[in-house]
Amino acid sequence: MASILKSGVVVTASEHTPRRLGLGILVVSVTYALTLTVADAWAAAFTVGSSTTEVAERLPVRIAGGFLLGFTLNLLAAQMPGSRRRHFLVWWSLVYLSTVGVIIEGRVFAPNLVPLATVPWDLAAQAAVAATVAASLAFVHVPERTSGATMPELPDARRLLVGLLVGTMTYAVLYFVVGALNYALVTGPYYEQSVEGLVNPPLQVVFMVFLVRGALLSISLIPLVRTVETPRQRAWMAALAVGVLTGFLPLLTQVGRLPVIVLVASSYEIVLQVCPTAVVVAAILGKDASTSFRTEIRQMWRGRSTQ
């Protein structure tokens, strides 16, 4: 398209030049790495569970994670309509709620890597990180003159409830099926031998984890799928965002801590769990989505609007 309509303001393609994308990637990468490093240093000084030496050792990983996050989210933000406040809401909810889910799962399956004493600080620090990333994306990609509502228009209560329930259950089923297969074929011995502190929690705990993570994932996607108008675009944007935020980014931060084979196996396991879930949520709760799930999926496949 030669132009993109943003809440009544037409933003031409020239406003999304490689220079602007490059600037956005740089700003988000630096902002993410710097904010997280400051949070790590503060935690090392005032909380239990980390040291200044660890903070320095993790800096290259933080920089790499910042680049991955910056590259991915800038590509998405450049194609999304909405005001700065809407952009902030979309990216903050995605980044923060995705990270909350990762922290919960990390605490359950790798308690040595996510000590209970640091969880409150981790949650607070990640809220600040998400805010700086979201603000950076909003200011880089949305002209100051752009207006529009902060909150997207939500579907009716029945459809919203159905979308959240189906999204949560989709993730839960995929979590169980894909996770069980991956455990049987690859990762099982590492958990059974407690490699690097990995543990096998009780089944009821695992059950609660995938329900909570599924709900958080579904909720985090609502602002995005209610903002992007075309079915195919919101499907791939949602899938790419959660694939990076819940899979590749957190696993990248564990390089050097967990065996490479566990990181690789976990990456494709997470992608197979979260990306289909994102497509389902986009199909049910997307802006102006068809009341027929089959029709909406067909529109996603064909790349046509339901309008």
C-alpha cells in the first residue's frame, strides 16, 4: 500500500523509510538493554539472588535480546494504525504479559533460575522495561498529530468470553500435546536428571501453569487484534509477536545457563504452542471479525478483508 490510514491521519510510506525503521530498532534495542541492565544492577545491590559480576556477564545477552526485540516489534509497529497511546497500550500489554507468563513458568520448571525472592522485583522491573519499549515504539512510529482512542473497542461480552476461553484452551491443549512429545523425544532426560536445576513439578501444578499462561497470552493479544483491521495481517502480526516474546527472547537470555539442545527444543516447542493460539485469538476477537470462525480463517488464508 502506498499509504496507511492512522485514526484519520494518512501516513505515507515515506514516513516508514529504512532510516525510520533503523532508528526504531536502535532506540528500542538500547532502551531495552539499558533498562534491563539497570534493573539487574539494582537487584544485585539491594535484593538477594544476583551479583554485579552476573550483571556484567549478562550484558551481551541483554544487547542481543534488545536487537531481536527491536527488530521484530519495529517491523510490526510500522504497519499498525492507531494513536501513540494506542501503540503504547498494544506493545506494553504484549511485552509485559508475555514476560509475566515466562516468569511464572520459569519459577515452576527452573526455580534455580527464577528464585522466589526475586519474583516481585522481576515483575516490577519488567513492567518498567515494557513501558520504555512501548513508549519508544509509539514515539518513533506514530506522528505527534495522530489522534484516536487509547482503548480499542471490545467485542460484546459473550464473544470476548468465548475468545478468551477458546484461546486459553487452545494453548492448554497444545502445551500438553507438544510438550509431552518434546519431553518424550528430547527434553525428558534433562528434567529427570535436574540438569541446571530443571525440575518436574506435580501434574496439577503444570495444569495450572498452562491455564494461566494461556489466559495471559490471550489477554495480551486483545489490544493488537482489535487494532489491526485485516484478518491476515493481524494473524501473522500476533503470531510473530508472541513467538518472539514468549519463545526466542526469553530463551536467548538463558544462553550459557541451559544446555543448547534444551534451548533449541524449547524454542520450537513454544512456537508450536503460542503461534496457533495467537491465530485462534485473532480469528475470534479480531476487529470486525466474522461471526463464523471458518470464514475468518478463510479470510486470513486468502488475505482478504471480511468487510
